Amino acid sequence: MLKKIEIVKKIPFFSALPENELLQISQKFTEREFNKGEYLFWEGEPATCLYVIKQGKVKVLKHSAEGKEIVLEVVTPGEICGGGAIFSETQYASARAEEKSKVYCLSKRDLLLLIRTYKNLAQEVIIFLGKKLMQAHEMMIGLISGKVEKRMAILLLGLSEKHGSPVPEGIKINLRLSRQDMADFVGTTVETAIRVMSRFKKTGIVASGAREIIIKDKERLKELIKGD
């Protein structure tokens, strides 16, 4: 298991800091544990902490007026959630542990103090937030496009960039997702998610097995996103 300083170093806006500064920063993180199904925070709550996953898996999600879950991202060890602590008074989404998880928490007060203390940190935070904004923009376009194929293509490309590693056949997504997970991501039924993935498989875009996905033709996914 990774040490605290190694986890903190994985946070994009801290990664370029020297070892001695990372050690000081890591001491400001406190550890918490959540059982499967427990919420780290709820949408609309005061954004008081930034969370980085030490162990386990966390879903960041929103609930529609009808109570339907829309999954925004799956956060794994070394990744952060609770970004509202950076730029907002409240959390913009909820976060739920999908298995027993351990997380490190950095209070908003300490985070803002660090941004004022380290001159390059503010710029790195802006770059990080810019990337998150672009991801949110792409997801919004996918959700309003009305085409599940397009939304699934956006999802797969995003997962390949965040969790992908090259293999002889293409890009393997190193994140175990059920068809229900994928359906929740793109806002559709499990049956529809299965049909779309089957079409992708038949046309050679992906290869998939028991919760394993390999993207074989990334360019075809990009074409699906660009198409009407």
C-alpha cells in the first residue's frame, strides 16, 4: 500500500513540489474510513475538505429530481474528490464508497493556506480545474445529444485517458466496471448499455470480457463523438 506522501504526490497540483515540501503538506492530511454504501459527502453540503483516495473506490454522482443517479466519475487510489473545497462553498455532487475505502482529508482552511504559501500552487490548481471543466463540458454535450452511442464513446475515451494502459490489442481500461456502472455513467438502462457495447464489439471498436474492456479503435470513438 502506498505511503501518505506517495498518495499526496499523485494529486496533480502537488506533484511538481519538492520532496521536503510534499512531506510537510502530507502531514496536514488526516485519514478517515468509510464502509461500502457510506457517503463521504452529499451534494449541497458545505465544502469543508478535499479528499484523496488511499484505498477502495468512490463514485461521484448527482441525483435527478426523479431520484435517478447520474455517475460523474469513479475515483480510485491516488485520485481526488470533493473539488468543491477548491472553488465553491458547497459540494456540487455527492460521493459514495462503492467498497470499504480509506481516504485522506485536507481541510479547506489548510488547502487555501497552502495555495497562499506556495507560489506555483495556484497556477497548478487553475490548470487542474480547467481540465475538470473541459471534462464536465464533454459530459454535458454527451448527455444532451440524445445518442447513447455518443455518450458511451465519450465515457470510454475518458476512461482510457484516466485509467488506460497500452496493450498489444489497444488500450486496456484498468478499472472494473459492471454494465450497471456504465449505464449509470451515460444515463441509460443496463439493457441499452449492453446493446451499445455489443455493437462496439462487433464492429471492432472494443474487445470486452468479464468486466474487462480494451479499446481497439480509438479513432472510431472520436468519430462517433464528432458525428451528428
